[in-house]
Amino acid sequence: MDSEYKIEIFNEAAYSLAQELSGICLTYGSPLETIYPDIIQELQALLPQINQQENVSLDKCFTDTTGISRWIELSFTKIAHADITHAEYSVTMKDITDRKEYEASLKDYITKLEQQQNKLEEQSVELYYLNEKLLYSEHDLKEMNANKDKFFSIIAHDLRSPFNNLLGFSEYLLEDFDLLDRETIRSIAGELNKSIKRVFELLDNLLQWSRIQAKRTEFNPEAVQLPEIVQSILKLYGPVAAKKMVHIYPDVPDNVELFADKNMFSSLLQNLLSNAIKFTVKGGWVKLQYEETEDDHIIRIIDNGIGMPAEIISRLFKIEENVSRYGTEQEAGTGLGLILCKEFIEFHSGRLSVESEVGTGSRFTITLPKQETN
């Protein structure tokens, strides 16, 4: 293109694109604005940059000869004079309609994420009011106030972190959207999804814990078959363990009958097995063992994972401590799973104990009193 914005030289691709957009057949000397109306004024404003040997791009939307909107990226670069031409500027035209449509869909996805975030915030407010209704007597009221303090400390610490991730990544997308490639955007979307899942898991655990403190949890013990519960849990967590190459070895005899709340006891075993897998390295193992005494059923979940120091063990079942660690594959946790396990076993008048050594593994032992199941 020369200094009067007339086209001096063009290739076949430029010729074809001009025909599609305006129906015009390019010739030498065709004014640029015959293809892209109203562009000269914008181009004149950018000339100081272009004349400084900068590459300047414009994204423009045009309606082609078929009535379809097309996004075109126009890149302008100043070039040296040649003997056979008066051309001063190189103009590159690129159809970016697909990219623009993808960007629009991604923006829509971000909007949906923000809506989900707002919903999670509403749920946290709902949990706050649920916690406010705990207990009625003077003694229970004191306990409620203590639990409320613990509750808010968890919300302030554990909800703030994933929400910061959501805000940080969404702001990054909004500010640098046009500079990001597809792989980076896909990676950011994956991190956003992880944060949302973690918030959801935390809220679900908080809701269960709040119901227990408010004495609104139903406890319905009945005769249940331990092998059936174990098989159901193995179906759920077997693929998780297999993906991590962790071997699970169940050792539970047939026809072991417990007197327990099935849903609650299943959640208890699920939490313990999930933790064992989480803190075991690839190629490690987890064992689920059963034995009985005259008075008790004893169930042990043992792993050869990374273990825990005594300082962490002493804080595991305290809500005010809220111990939360990442697994061997950076799996996040809420810090509430073991606290719920302790609450669940206490509903059954049982005990939950732990032994662990750093670098050797952990052993969680459930002791459930035998009761008449007839």
C-alpha cells in the first residue's frame, strides 16, 4: 500500500478475501477503503506508530456479500522503498471470525462461573444463619457461641483461599484475554474448576457439621452387612486408587453384621479410605482389616503413605485447629473430613484412634461396640 492508501501489490489470498467481503475485484491502485470502508481515519491516527517501524493491528467486523459478519485482523507495517514499487506499507489481512466466536463463548463460560460463585456465597450466608439457630438451653447457647467462632474461622480461612483463586484467574482472563493461547485458557479453566469443587466440598462438610451441632442429624441404626458397605466404597474409590497406582487390600470376612446407621457409617469409611489414598504415594498400598473381640467390632484402615508427625495427630479431631494438608499428588482437602468421622463414630458410642509415623504410614482404628441386632 502506498502513502495514499492505494494497493500496489497483492497476492491471491488478498484478492479472494476482498471479493468475499465487498464483491470487488482488486486491481493495482485500488483504494484500501473500497474493501474496508471507514478505515482510513483510524489508520491515519495509527500512522505515527507504524512509521516508527511498529507492527500495528486492527480487529474489524464486516458484513460480507452473503450477509454474514466476518472479523478481520488488519496488520500494518512500514516497509523500505523498492525500485519497482511505491509501496510504503505492508498490510496483512487475516480472517479471525472463529477466534472471536471462541472468545465470546469463553466469556459466556466465565459469566457462568461468576454466577456459580455468587450461588456459593449465598450458601455460605445460609450456613451462617443455620449456625445461629443452634441449641436452646443456657448451656447449649454457650456451646453454640463457641462453635460459631470456630465456624467463622473456617469460613474466613478456607473459603477465602479458593475464592481468591477464582477472582485471580477470572481477572487474568479478562485483562489478558487476547494474549492467551488455547492451552493457557484450558489450563486456567481447569484451575477454576478445581477451586469450585473444593468450595463445594467444604460447604457440604460445613453443612453436615452444622447439622450435627444443631442436633438436626437423624441417627437410624439398623443391622447392616459390613462386606456390602466395603464393596460399595471400593467401587467408588477403586478407580481413584487405580489412577494413582495405589493397591487396596480388603480383608473383611463374609456375613459380618454391624448395628449402625448405614449412611453415616459408609461416610465414615469413605472419608478414611479417601484420606489413605490421598496420602499414599504411587505404587503404595492401603489395607482394610477387620477383627472382633467379645465386646467390639474393630476395623482398621492402614496405609504405607507419608504419615504424620505427633504434632499433627494431636490436632486432627479439633475443629478449632482445622488441619488441612495436600496429598501426595497435591490433592486438596477441607480439613473437616476427620472431624466428621469423629462425630459419626460418637453417634455409635464408638471410638476412632490413629497411629502414624512420618515416612512409614498411618493406621486409623474404628472400635464399634457390639449391640443386639434383633
